[in-house]
Amino acid sequence: MRVGAALALVVICCAGCGGARHAAVTTTVEAKRALAPAGLRVGVVGPLRLDVPGVVVRRGRLPELAGLPLVVASARVVDPARVADAARSNPDTHYALIGASTKGDRVPNLVGVVLRDDEAARLGGIVAGLVASGNGGATPRVAWIGPQEQKLAAAFGQGVHRADSSVVVLRQWSKRIPARCEEAALTAIERGAVIVMAHGGLCADAAAQGAHQQNLPALRLADFELPSVAADVIVRDAVAGVYQGNEDIVFGATSGAIAIGPLDPRISLGTVVRARAVAGAG
């Protein structure tokens, strides 16, 4: 396939909340154009759901999918370096790493699909703020757990105060070690937190375990990230004969890739509905 000149790509898709249509971020990418065959074959690595008419989906591991026109891989289950290596080894297959950047390891036939984690943290803060506000008490408290990720913790706090400015936000820092994260969550709860949130991975699992021991809810960024929405856009572009590479594409709340997904069952449906209303009002 012939590499085209750099062009501006505007991704349009439907937001997951509120039913409004929005344009995702506009970015300049290096694209490859080709006629997409009927029944485009797409390889999928990880728990991504595709809802694109006319594609033939094959699931498996990276080595098994080489040779297909397009492979979309979830960064939650496969190391970005492995995806980059696969792209270099199979230049005729296009790869999309869903949920992570390819910065520092660019490949012409590999695109990074980045989800706005700060927006996910802010949305989590809105949910946490409403949980705390509805819990009663003179000084309702919530907590961010884990390593000192100042940007995410600040976004979480902004969301909390957007829901209820009277809620106190605790930052219970810890190393990214599960036992430390659980201990941090329990410490925050001892300080009065009625809900905790952490970034992800084993640290978030441990923080949630600590909260659940006290019959309290917990949140993580993945609760507000919908990578399948972004994957759908990438596949639809491929059906149209457009393949991105050597670049990152960023998806946020306006694209529907950041929204409220399934939450801790300790959080009521009413709270979820109110959180969507607060987020949509901004």
C-alpha cells in the first residue's frame, strides 16, 4: 500500500451519555489509504467489543493474527512493546493499540489510541462526590488512593467539588504495591472516607478490597473508560480504507469513550443517574 501525505482526521461518533453527537479531537496523522474489501477481517486481542457492520472478527494472540489487514489490541492485556514489535515484523498488517500511547516507540503501521484518563478521574470524582454527599454527616469525605499522580488526583478532586463543594478530598498516597494500596484505603476510611478511587491494576484491586471489607464502594479509572468505543472508530475508518499510523489519537468524553460504565454495586442507580446529569451539565 502507498503511504499518503499527512492529513487531518476528524473522528465523529456518538457520545455514550446524553444522546448528543460530538466530534472527537482533531489530530494530524500519517494515513494509508486503500480500498477496503467487503467483509474486512479484523483481529482482536483482549476484551474489546466491536459493533461495525460488515467486518469479520477473529480473536486470538498477536502472533496468530499477523497477516490480517487490521489488528486492534487492548493495552489492558498486552504490553505496548509487544504490539510495536509485531507491527515492525508485519509491515503489511495495521495495528491499533487501544488504551495506551505509542510515544517513544513509533511504527508507521501502528497507531496509539489514548483515552483521557484525567477526564475519567474527573467523572469518577463526580460519582464519589455524590456518594459522599448522600451519605450524610457534617464533613463527608472521599479519597484518592495510590502513587502520587498529581494530575489524576487533582482531576478527581475537581469532579468531587463539582458534585458537592463541601466534600473533603483526601489523598492517601502509597507505593504501587497491593498491600500498601489496601492499607492506604483502610487508612483513608479510618479518616472518614466513605468511598475510595484508585488508578487501576493490582493497586486498584487492593484498594477496592480494603473498601469492600468495610462494606464501602470503590472506583477505578476503568469504570469510566470505554475502549470499545474508540476501537469501533478505528475499525470504521479501516472499512472506509483509512489506516492510521506513526501517531496517537486521543479520545475523551465528547467522543463517548469516557463515560460511566458498570460501577460498584454498592453505588445506587439513582446516584449514577445524578452523576450523568451533573457531568452533562458542564
